[in-house]
Amino acid sequence: MTTEPLGEAPPTQPVPGHEPARPTMIGPYRVMQQIGSGGMGVVHLALDPHGKAVALKVLRPHVADDEQARQRLGREVSTLRRVRSTRVAAVLDADVEAQQPYIVTRYVPGPSLDRVIERDGPMSPESLLRLARGLAEALHDCHATGVVHRDVKPGNVLMLDDEPVLIDFGIAHLADDSRLTQTGLVMGTPGYLAPETLEGAQVLPGTDWWGWASTLAFAASGRPPFGRGPMEAVISRVVRGEADLDGVDPPLVPLLAAALSPRIDERPTDREVIRALERYATGRPVTEVLRQVPATSVVAGQTQAHRLPETKALPVVPTNGESRGDSVDQPMPYTALPNPHLRSAQPVAAQPPRPATAPQPYAQPYPVPPPQHLQPQPQQPQPWPGVVPGRGAGDPRVSKPRRTGLLMALLALFTAGMATMPALTALLAVSWSWLARVIDRSYTGLVMRRHQFGRRGSDVPTMVAALPWRIIAAAGETLLSLILPVIVGAAAMLSTALGEAAIAGTSPNLWSAAPLGVGGALAGLMAWWGIGGASLRRGSRSMVRAVTPNAAMAGVVGILVLAVAVVIAFGTLIDPALSWWPLSSNPFPQVTQ
């Protein structure tokens, strides 16, 4: 019964068995090779008039005459144009009125996530964390513009340099578009659709977060979290909470079981999942961030044949009159039949959440759910499309890498620089603090604006217009924040000089390598963690993330910076003379002893 959406996403590597085609022209684009296909469209690798590679998606000839197919292609174009994100394959051009309708998107030269897992096996903890962060960023960017993807799954995630890019918005839902919200009609891929969506509830961003969690479970185990087989069986497992986490590293099972719980109130937020994955990547237990243990029936170590006799098929009606035995890997529409055991999609009164200490497992097979099953809880996000704090308009910096190792290497370089060239090092440190605070003020202003009003086209012009004032405010904040670090640094210099003199039996000298290095290090730590240090920390992390976009590059740069610091320190041992450049001499000659 599969009717694939128009936006079936291209794998960005040639499909085995597809030979390069003789170059032809579609509009102004030269077609080079077919790289993907579906029931309604074909995707080609093509070259634009400037010779740049693009992904060209065209309707099949027998579909091009279908007005509804053209409308769906047009909706995909309008959806993609609303989303501005480096994590989403952006639309570059389209012509839905041409004799051969097409859409042109950014070409992503990387394989899909399901092919990566098939080739390399389950992801490592670090790779899984990177995948979670990248996909969460893409979904936040989509939801901020009122777009729900509705088909987040491994086949719609392309991996470019180990970073995910979200594709295929053929069945995406706009908050202001009612054409795809007929009562009872659900479109998507079973196994990656939330249980409440399967029961006919309103399409909300939570649908995407469920697909996100299912995709992470697939990446962690190498297998679909709710198995394969007839669509009805997969849907029944989803609603009953029978996630198959066999193959998942045992310390990670509690987190994925909670994220795939059929009970909305038991699922952790995306931020909690990412914090748990950060702990998992460093060998700490994920349960540190879980609010409660879910009442999810996790199936591990059982084959599909063992589970199928226990499941009841969810009543569905194919919308195209085809067989219902298709694979569940493809998106498909279906209409749920009326069922007295299923809860209505209409809003119901919120009930108090269950105690975290007494979760109730399912005692009966679906379709008889336990009491209060899937009812919205008071702590759930506001109804879409309102701006949801911590969801569509949260601060994206929270879930990004902190680059602690690289920043510690920079502190070591600062310490070595203070011991050899104190004037230049101090000048560079103050300039760094000023720039970091300007960046933090600008970014924070943008986040607060989008939190209040959502993403707008005037965001960047407004940020640029406010830049002069933020530069002045950051300068004043930098000067005020230097007071305490200077006092602490001076005290550390004096103490180090006295200790050095006591050991050597000489007079104390503040202007030597040891006092300057120790004083500089403690002053730097006080500036980082002291009063006003939050802005410095946020801005500094934004700066180093911009220079080192991935962990590998951050590691290389950190090692190089640390090596330079070690060389400078050894140079100080050989020649302890100070350089006051760009000053001509010591600005405080009277403070010598």
C-alpha cells in the first residue's frame, strides 16, 4: 500500500545498479546520474549553469499530470524555503508548473544514516552524541519556523563528515496549513511515529522528537527499535511500548527506554537526552538525568517471531487499495478505524502525573490501554504553534560542545605568555574578553528575540543595528570585570615572589617569570569563574566552536596550542629575561622589589 511522499530524499552516493546516464537538460540543469528513486519521483545528481553539483528531484512522467502531486511538490518547496539551517538540505530552485516539475536542493555528498549503520555497525558513544546534537539542532530550526518534519528516520538523515543533515520534507506539516490535517489521516513511517500521533492526535513537534529518539535507538543498536514486518504489528508494538533494544549497550538502555515510552509524561526532553548521552560518552550512568523509570515493556534478545503472536493488529484501512503487507521502511498514509478502546484526539482534562516510584506496566495487550494512557500532563509544552520555551526557541548553545580541553590549553598558553611577554599577553587577553562579551551579547539578544517572537527575517539586521551599543557595553563590562582578577593576580604575584626569595635567599622580585606566570594563571581563572565570568565563558566557547567545528579539529588545535605553551615555558628556563613589547620598558619600574 506504499504511496511514497514526493520528497523522497536522495542518497547522496550513486545507487548500486544505476549507471551514469547520458547528460540531458532539465530546465537549466545538466543531469549527470540518477542517485535515488521512489514511487513518485526520481532524484538526479545534476550541475547548475555554473557547474556546481546539486540534487535535482523530478516527478515521474505518469505522476506529473496529477495535480495533487504537483501541489505536494509545491508544499515541499514552500516548507524548505521557510527553514534556514545548515542541518537541513536547503532548496535552491524549483519549477512546479513546468511540463516536468522539479525541485533543486543542496547536494549533500554523504551516505544516509541507515547505510552508515549497515556498513559500520552501531555508533560509538561519541558519534551517537554528535548525531543527537546535530539532529536536535535541525529540529529546533524547523520547529522555530512552524514546520514539523513528520518523517524523521535513518533514511532521511545524511551523514556529511560525521555530521547529520536532515532531508525529505515531502510530508512535512506547516502549522498554518490545514490541507494535510484531515481527521484520522496519518502519514509517516510506522516505528518512527509517536503513539499519540498513531491514535489520531494533532500533529505536534513531539512527533519529530519521537522519530529523533527512534533514530538514536537505531544508531545505537543497528536495528529498527520496533522491528520490521506488517505495518499493523509494528504500530501495535509502538503503542504498547515494546521497544526492541537488543544490541544496545546496557548502560544506555534506560535512557532509550524512557525516550520511547508510550506515556508522554515519562519521556525525557531532548536536552535531558543529550545531557544523558554526554554522561554516557564519559562513562557515567545516564540515570543521573532521568526523572523516573518508564513503564515501557522493553523487548531484548527476542526475535520477531517470538513477539508477533502476542500483538494485536491495529485496524487500518489502506488509502490506495493496495495490499497491507508492504515493508514499514517507507512512509505510508493510513486511516484509523473507530475503536472504542482508542482515546479521542480531542483535548481531555489534564490529570495529575503518576508517582515516579510506582510506574504501572501494561497488564493487557493492546488495544486495551491502562487508565489515563497518553493523556496530556500539566507539564507538557504548550500547543503548537505557540513558541515553546526550551523547545522551538531555546538557547542552542546549551547542547553544543563546551571545548573544555581547548580552553584549558589556551589558559596554559596565557600562563606561559605572561611569564615571557606580559604586556602583549595581557593586551591580547583583554581583547579576547572584550570580543567574547560582544559575541555573547549579540547571540543572547538573538536567542531572546526568537524566544519571544520566533524566527524572523529582521533578526540579522536588528542584531547588526544593535552591535555598536553592544561593543560599548562589552567594553565597560570588561573593564569592571578586570578589577577582581587584577587584585587576585597581584596578590598571587607577591606571594610567589616572597616564596621564591625565601627559597633562593635573595630579595623578592615581582617582575620575574614565576610570579608573573602564577599571577596570570590565577587572574585568568578568576576572570573565568568570577563576577561577570558567565558572559566570558559563553562568548569564548562560541569563538572556539566557530574555529573548531568538530571534535577532531578541536583536539588537533588544542595539542598545537599546548605544544606552543610548552616551548615558551622551556624558553623561559633558558632565558628568563622579560620582553615588554609593544611597550618600550616596564611600565612600573618603581615596583621592582
